[in-house]
Amino acid sequence: MEKIIDEKKQGESLVIEQQKENDRKLYIESYGCQMNFSDSEIVASILSKEGFNTTQKLEEADLVLVNTCSIRDKAEQTVRKRLEQYNAVKKINPSMKVGVLGCMAERLKSKFLEEEKIVDMVVGPDAYKDLPNLIREVDEGRDAVNVILSKEETYGDIAPVRLNSNGVSAFVSITRGCDNMCTFCVVPFTRGRERSRDPQSIMEEVNDLWNRGFKEVTLLGQNVDSYLWYGGGLKKDFDKATDMQKATAVNFAKLLALVAEAQPKMRIRFSTSNPQDMTLDVIESMAKYPNICKYIHLPVQSGSNRILEEMNRQHTREEYFELIDNIKKLIPDCGISQDMIAGFPTETEEDHQDTLSLMEYVKYDFGFMFMYSERPGTMAARKMEDDIPEETKKRRLTEIINLQQKHSLLRTQQHLGKVEEVLIEGNSKKSNEHWKGRNTQNTVVVFPKENYKIGDFVNVKITDCTSTTLIGEPVGYSDNN
Ligand code: SAM
């Protein structure tokens, strides 16, 4: 599953190739979404030029960085517990410095230094280039904070080092920030206004990945469909662009076509789409290029028109169905997944039933489902009472999850008997005799290794399935090798 990084990966410490001349040790851990994991690669790249090699041993680190997530209260609590553990290690190694990166850093700013005595440095998501200066401050015994959000920073000029990479698939950031202002969501406050990265630098990164043997890229952004490059500047200022800038602007559909044509044997994925911004030309680009994977993560959050409006999602249930119908018309075998929130303020049983009936209409391949968590500063927190009892939220979430599991099984069963192209990513979790990869719809496929190797595109006949995994037998290399 793609959207939120695998639970197992949460808090994973990252290692990169050691530089002989580097003599300081960096321990870097990441939580939350793919964007955070991708940002940690940018941070490691910046710090490798500052004399740091990565380590997986917390006790020997000179600098500990934790890249944090604020999306739900639980995510923040996990990091707070982790900070306590760093504190214990710091007692043994008092010269160790600790920095908080990412969304929690941005949300709590210098409060972090007061609240969490353990923290020496607080760095927001747009301030990573300032890390060398901030580390110097900390080395000289001062606390250091930079949480300035930028209108321009896209880190387009930094080649991220690939951390803990399987050498097959990589993330490429294409936008930063978000302008959507969903009332439940903290992202616009922690990651700033939406800006798009120069397509030239995206293409350079993709081409470089291909030359280094990578076979799949995921174009990343909080809302990729909103990508718009017109020579720089914020999305919201596009109206003020010159006629020339408007005529030569690159939108997401064009960017997809550029990347797909530049590397026709490379698989292209993207995440996340927002229904309000997903236009027909994006679906047409997907249908046109065989190397763009037939999978869309399309969060909806609720099936009730009233709740969608309260959430400021800017589309109705009916418009969402129209989008789904268009996707299925142009790409009949497209995999679709969802994000859903149970128990948003004022949600009634009828609203909840609307969510279940929307799910029945779409029958998603998989989903990421959450209980509503009030986030300080968001419009919902300011204007609405978090009035759905915990028990009700839990029960509704369970009903949503149970229905999703039923649909997931239904979807995986539709692959039975088919021969599908799978890109091998690594060992199967359960057996060293089997490879694990994904088909175009992003469903995990497991099959015997035979003589195939990581990075091969293999045709696999699907013989069995669970609700999350397809099981098969390899029948030969696909044409894509
Ligand atoms: N911009 C992306 C999007 O629209 O999917 C990413 C947003 S967030 C990183 C991923 C998911 O977390 C959202 O789609 C939503 O389902 C969930 N989420 C966001 N804020 C939440 C909140 N306050 N309570 C519960 N879930 C939340």
C-alpha cells in the first residue's frame, strides 16, 4: 500500500553510503507520509556535505534528527514517546544533539524547545538548507530554530540521496505545500502554500534515477493534480502570469506525458490526487501511456454532501461519482484507493450511511481509514466542536474498515487467472523463497523466485489471493525489460 508509509517503516532509521572523509554520525528517523521520507533524503544529502555519515546506532550518534508528522494526535504522541527515549540516551552521551524536523516542528515552533528539554534544534519543512548554520549554532551551545515557510523552496536543486533504497523505486517531489484548506487538515499550516517544481529539474532527477538502475518513480505532492509550472511562483498567483507564461505553462497532465515519454520503460506512479483538482486530461494521459501505472489514490473522506461541504472538500458526492465513472470508462482496470475519516464533527448516522453507500458504489481496491482527530489551528477546530463520542467514532471506523476488507477481497479476486506484469521489489515478507512486487494497480504480488532478480519486470499468472495480496507463478519476462 502506498499512501501512508508502511507501518513497519514508521520510525525507520536511514542509512546511506558512507563518505570516508566524514567524521560525524547522524541518526535520522522519519514518521508520517511519503513526503517526509522523501524530505529525509534531502536532509541526508545536505548533511553528507557537512561531514555527517548516517548510523543506525542511536547511542553513537552526534546528531539525532526526527522527521515528524502532525496529521493526527496519535502521530504526535508517537514522536513525543520517541523523544523521551532519546533523552535516556542523551544521559549516557551528553554531547549528542537532537533536532526535530517536519510538520510538528512547524506546528509547535519554539514551544518545542521549552516543552521538550531534550530538543536542541527545531527545523520546519522549508528550512532544511539552513541546517548547516543551525548545526553550527547548536555546536556553539545555543538552541536553534528555523520554521520560516517559503513561497519558493522546492529543493529542486538538491539531488536527494536514496535512503534505505531497494534500488528499484524512488520518490520524486513535484509540489510542496497545499492550498486546499480542508477544514480538518493541518498540512497548509505546517507545509505552507502550494508551489510546483520546475519540470526541467523533475526530468533531470527522473533521468538520473533511470541511469542509476531505478525502474519506478512516484511523483509526490500533497495534491499532485494541482501541479502547475509557469516559470515559478505560487499556484494562487497564476492569474497574474503573462500571456507567454500561461501559453507555455505545464500542468500535471503535461508533466505526466513528459516523464512518460522521457523514460518509456520506467513505471510512473503519483500520489496524492484530490478529486476537486483531478481533470479529464490527467486520466487521458494515464490511458495513453502504458508506463503510467493504472492506479489512483483518490481520498474522499466522506460520502455525505453535507460533511463534504463542512470539510471544504469543494466537490459533491455526485461529482465524485462522475469522476470515478470517467476513470472507469477510460481505464476500465484502474485500481482506486481511498482515505476516509470517521466521526467528523456533526456527522450523523445518515451521513455515515452515505459514506458506506459511496464505498459500495466505488468498491475501492484498498483504503486508509482514520478516526477524526481534532488538530489545533484548523478551521474545524476553531469553528466546530469535536462532538462525536469516541465509541461512535470507533464503531463507524470499524464498519468502514470491514466494508473495505470485503471490497478489497472482491477486487483481488478479479485478478485470479490473469497474467500480470510485476516489478520485483524484494523478498516476500513471509518467505525467502518468494519475491514481492506490485502490479500496475499497486497490489502486492508474491511468487516463487526461480531465476528472476530484483528490478526485473516479470509476467505472473495469478493463482490465489487474500484481501491484500495476490499469489502467483511466474511465466516469463515481460516486454518491458
Ligand atoms: N493532501 C493529501 C490528501 O488529501 O490525501 C494528504 C493529506 S494527509 C497526509 C492524509 C490523510 O490523513 C487525509 O487524506 C485524511 O484522510 C487524513 N487526515 C488528515 N487530517 C486528519 C484529521 N484531522 N483527522 C483524521 N484524519 C485526518
